[in-house]
Amino acid sequence: MTARRLRFTAPRTVDVERIPDPTPGPEEVRVETTRSAISSGTERLVYRGEAPDDLPADPALESMDGDLSFPLAYGYAAVGEVDAVGEDVDPEWLGRRVFAFEPHTSAFTADPSALEPVPPAVSDAQATLLPTVETAVTFLLDGHPRVGERVGVFGQGMVGLATTALLAASPLGELVTVDACAARRTLSERLGADASIESGEEAVDRLRAGDPAGRDLTYELSGAPAALDDAIAATGYDGRVVVGSWYGTKPVELDLGGTFHRDRIDVSSSQVSTIDPALRGRWSPSRRLDVAWEWLERLDLEPLLTHRVDLSAAGEAYELLESSPNEAVGVLFTY
């Protein structure tokens, strides 16, 4: 018996290889994967060969060892069912639906402590969005949106849309999002944005409207380096810019010679692998994950998963995300 595993082998090249069927050790369980979601931002960087290959794959996840150089197995949004348990594991684990931060593979073994039981009300497809919602929760924790504030979000991919949905549940003064794709702007307004507008100079002008001028808080989540310039330009005096994008090896050039210096704009990075040191007294990764589960149950985010592709056609899935951003927001691997 063999299992299937996706590997990135070179820029824009993926391979679905056969590997020995995993057998659980005494303290492990075996999970048969039913669904796994592509992280369309990070994985597209890996797919294009634009991820720094000297960085660890993800030091926060035990399932990710080594660095980001080719070849590598990657992914962190797998859902499946426990179909075998080791001799020292409670047999109650058998048959449980679980989430795991595991690469795209048809079966894997894990310590039960590394698994998240999927709530009964959450479908397998929805459960693959847990890392997306956890990232959005992190952005809100780091951005500190306040009552009555005017907020802007650049980028309405999966993470941008999930962030919009959470912000829409906050008592903001106005929430305006920006994206180049019309279909994503439509989804954004459906998830609660007051308006979603096309990228460009007019978008910056729209976001600067108001008294006082400019956004109080702006998120840059597009993954496009040029959008950071627009996000800063759209932010008003003493405003905050939270950069959730990972640009990989793409250079970022900023025009900071205008009002940026005098406007005392704060630009900070946000990333889900860690929690803001200022919050660690009360917040832990497990508490944040619990909040993400709660919001995943409340929100209808399954429309973000616009396409389902069998793992055997993995190359087509990544090409779809690259070539058809107006059609493909999120892609789900089926097994």
C-alpha cells in the first residue's frame, strides 16, 4: 500500500509522489486525509520559487522540517479521519474528524496532541479554513481596531476576505476594501465591507476621504509590494498600517519622501507564527486557536473555496490560482 504526497520540485513544478503508507507508532494515530486547502499566498510564493530558500519552512509547526529550498512538501491545512491508532493511544480517537497543520498528503501519522477535533457543525471543507481565520484573528489582535475607526484593507484573497469578515463584526465607522478582481470585491461586500473598490489612484483618494483625512487603520494583505505604498498613502496622521503580506524575495520600493515622515504613520508587520509580546500575558496560541474555531462556526466562509481539485491534478490547481485570480479565490484538494 502507498500514500500520495505533493512536493514542490522546482519553480512552477509540482509532483505527486507515491510514498509508503504511514503506520502509526505506539503513541500516534493515522489520519486519512479528505480535504486540504492551498494557502494561496504563501504556497504561490513557494510554487513560483519566490520564497527565501534559506528560511526554515515554518519553525512554529512540527510537521514542517528543513527550509524552503526545493524539493519540499508544504501545506498546513489538512482535514481527515483517524483510521488507526497506536497501542498506547485511547481507541476513542478512531473515527474522529480532525484538523492538522500537515502538508498535502493522502495519509499521515501524528501525535494526538497535534490534532484539532473538528466540531460537528463544521464541514471538512470549512475546517480547512482554520489557519486562514486564525491569521485573520491575529491581524485584528495586532491592528487593535477601535470603535468608530475608518479601516481599509488592501487585498481580498482568502486571508483578506476572512479579515474583512471579522472586521465587519466590529463596531467600526467604515470598512472599505481594495482589490483588482471584481469577483473578490463582490465577495468582500457580501462579507460585510461597506464598499469594495478597484485598485489604483482613485482607491487611495477614496480611502483618504473623511475628517480627519485618511484611514485610522490600514491593512496590506495583497502580497503585491506596490500596494504597500498605496496603503501608507491612504493612511492619515498618526494612523497605523499593518502589513500581513509576505513578499518573499520580491523587492519592495517605498516612496517615503512625501507626508509619511510628518504624518507619524506607524508601519508594523503581523504574522501568525507568533503572538505580539505585549499580548502574551493573556493570549496564547491555544486561546487564539479557540477563538478562530468560534468564528469559523459563526461565519459562512465556504464561498471562499471556489474550486475543488483532486490531488492528482495539483499542477493544474496552482496554475489556476496564477492565471485566473478573478475566478479562483481558494482551491481545495480532494482525495
